[in-house]
Amino acid sequence: MRSFDHAVRQTDAPLPDHPGQTYDFAPPDESEPRSPSRSLFGEILDWMLAPLLLLWPLSLAVTYLIAQSIANGPFDHTLQTNAYVLAQQVHRDGARASLALPPAALDFLRADSAGQIYYQVLGAHGELLGGTPDLPLPPEDAHSPIGVVHLRDGTLKGNDIRIAYLYVQLPPATPGAAVEPGTSALVQVGETLERRNRLANAIIKGVILPQFIVLPLAIVLVWFGLTRGLAPLHALREHIRARRPDDLSPLQAERAPPEIAPLVGSLNELLGRLEQSMQMQQRFIADAAHQLKTPLAGLRTQAELALRQLSPDELRRSLSQIAASSEQAARLANQLLALARTENSARDPSAFSAIPLDALTRNAVQNWFEAARARQIDLGYEAPAQPLTLTGHALMLREMLNNLIDNAIRYTPVGGSVTVRLRPAADGESVLIEVEDTGPGIPIAEREHVFERFYRILGSGSDGSGLGLAIVREIVQIHRGDIVIAEPHSPHPGTTSGTLIRVSLPLAPAPTTSPPAVPS
């Protein structure tokens, strides 16, 4: 062998069955408790009703404050008026101030004092001129202008009251004399808050009671609106439930609302993938049944013929044909299983990992060394100058190399040569795998058809099944690569034919640690 012996000497350690680095796509642990999923109806209802129910108490509080402000306005105005009227009844009697109330005003104050009205008039020296003696005084630091009414809150006998007060300037003792400083009387009129609270409560009841009717009505309307809004989803569910199990036709997205159209589109994509998967399974079953029928029929014919043979030589010949037919059937079954495994592996991203392609290729060539020597074929391997790593499926890549090498050895005549090359591409982003042989070659018109399933070139004289290159193309496409049949680099001496199959695969980033081993 040419460069293969050197390649074998480079790999001394056995290669394990699984690569050491894989992507973590493990399913979730079924033993962990799962939180129950929320319904879309309940989720939307919560987001609509929760703010409404939270804002309702806030609305009540704001309504209460507004009602208190509305109720305080007229009562405060009346209280100020009463204080002005009472201040006009304060006079100076000689050296002292006096309070002269008309009988009507006195009756009014007496009647109300039994209920909710209190008044107090203090002279310039704090003496009580009339009214309730224990009415609280204004703050000492309050500097109120003469004749201006002020309002404040206070407490009398444990009850909250509202007080209007002002200071009244007493006239001088002698007419025409200057006003004496510090000769002002204090006039206060207080009122309990009962009537204010009754008015505020009446306002609140008038505003809040309708809300107790409007709020349940709003909840019912929201419930009805959500039910109507989610009706297309229920119709879609019933439409899907009424379908036959084998009906994978696309759903009608034109009739769906714009919000549901993306969901319908995703369902149509899923239905398309399911239909494609079912078609692949049906095609595999049909191909397997069709292709296995011929060798099995041959086995039965050879077995029946062997039963009728009397000569040991004829019997040996029939058994030999049975062995050859059984080997062909077994190879066909293995290739069919490899094709099915390739199609299924394409949907399992967890099987993809960083693969040292140089070690994988060297190992594949080594496995075909005995088969090449039995046919007196020179099998060589031209290794790259440095290790090459890509992200891929190790089993599929090994299946691809095995099919390429097997196909080359099968079509190469005795005494020919098969060369396997591995090198980086000129762009530095992909790797090239080339398998070149000195066989009869593939006509240009047939090069596109040899990648089809069960296609065989007429007159090739090979017992192949027509699945090898189809499997190779499936694996290359899964790895986002490209495969072509090119002209040989250097034909074998004395020949002008041959086949060169070139596979281009994208490289993976260089690993930061030692590369994982390749399955053998």
C-alpha cells in the first residue's frame, strides 16, 4: 500500500464507540413536578379583571375624598357667614367689650347649640363674653389679620368639630380717639361634623351604588367578549378534531383572524413535515419490499434447484449461488437500514458533536484494507498536514466513507487503485474528502442519476443495489455539504478512465481541548 501504511502507523490507540463531546439536548426530567398550565381564557380574564378589581377600591377612596370636599364647601361657607354675623354683635361698653345678641340670633344659637353649633366670644383680655367656655382656642403662633375669617379643625368633648374664627377690633373708648393696640376680641363658631358626614355619605351612596351594578355587568360583558373572541380557536380545535387521521392537508389560514394566522401557519408547517415523514416511511417500506423481493425469490429458486440435484458438484454450485444471493440480500437490507437510520438521525440534533475527521477517515480506510487486498487493489490514504475537525454525526460520516470506499473498490478492476484524500478547502471554511478510483468511470450523462435510489448504470457488471451513493448524498445534505463527480486528478498508468467523487463539508471551530475520539 502507498500512503496507507504511513496513516496506519499514526493511529496506535483503539478508537472508542462514542465521541467525547456532544450537545446537551436531553429531554426534561419526568420525575420533576410540573406546574399546571394556565388556560388562555383564564390568563386574559385575569389581566382584564385584576386591574379593574384593584382600581375599584381606589375609585371608592377618591370618591370619598371628593364627596368630603363637596360636603365641606357649603358648610364652611355657612360657618364663615355665622362668624361674620356674630362678630358684628361685639361692641364696646365703656372700658370693656360686650356682646349684644338679638333674640332671633340667640334663639338660633341656642337651638343649634343643643345640636351641632357652638360659639364663643372672648374680650381683649380673654374674658368670656358669651358662648361655650371650653371651645378650643386658636394656636398661639397664629397671626391672623383683623376681620379675616379662618377655618381650623378641633375637638370638643371628644367630638371632632370644624371652627371658624376671626379677631374683631374694638372701637376706642372715646369717640374720635385713636385705636388702642391689643384691643381685639376673638369670635369663634364651631360645628360638629355629623351633618357633613351625612351629606358626604349621601353623595358616596349616590355614586357608589350604581357601581355595584355596573361592575358585575362589566365582568359579564368581559366574559362574553372573551368567549366571542376565542371562538375561532374553539372552531379550529373542532375542525382539527373532526379530521381523519390520514388527512394532513393544510388548514385554511385565510378564514382565521390575523392573530391566529401565525398559529395556523405553524400548524401547516408541522403538518407538512409530518406528511413528508410519512411519505419517507411509506417510500422506504415500498423500496424495501420491492428490492428484497428479487434476492429472496432467487434464494427460493436456488434452494428448490439444490433439492433436485443429485451430483455433489451441482449441489455445491447451487449452494454457492445461495450463499451469494443471501450475501446480496443481507447487504441490501443493511443499506436499507442505513438509509432509514440516516433519515431518522437528521431529526436528532443531540447526536451531532465535534468529530476529528482525519482520525475517522483513517479508521474507515483501515477497515477496508483486507477487502482491497483480496481484490489486489492498491488502497491509499493521503492525510492532511494538520488535524481537521467538524461538527457532525459520527455514525453517519463513517457510513458515508464506507459507502464511498466500498463503491470504489466494487467498480475498480483487479490490479487497480483507490485513493482516499482529506484536505482543507481553499476557502479555509470547509474540508474536502475525495475518493478516486481507476474503474470504468461514470459517463457525464449518468452523473446526476447515480445519486438516485436504486439507480444502476446498465452494463456495469456490478451486483450493487443502487443505494450506496444515495445514502452518501443524504448524509452530505444533512451536514450542509456538497457532493460532485469530477474528473480524476491523475489516471492510473495505462488507463484514461476513472471516477473522482468529491465531498465538501463545513468545518467546525478548532477545539480548545484534545479532540474527542472517533467511533470504530
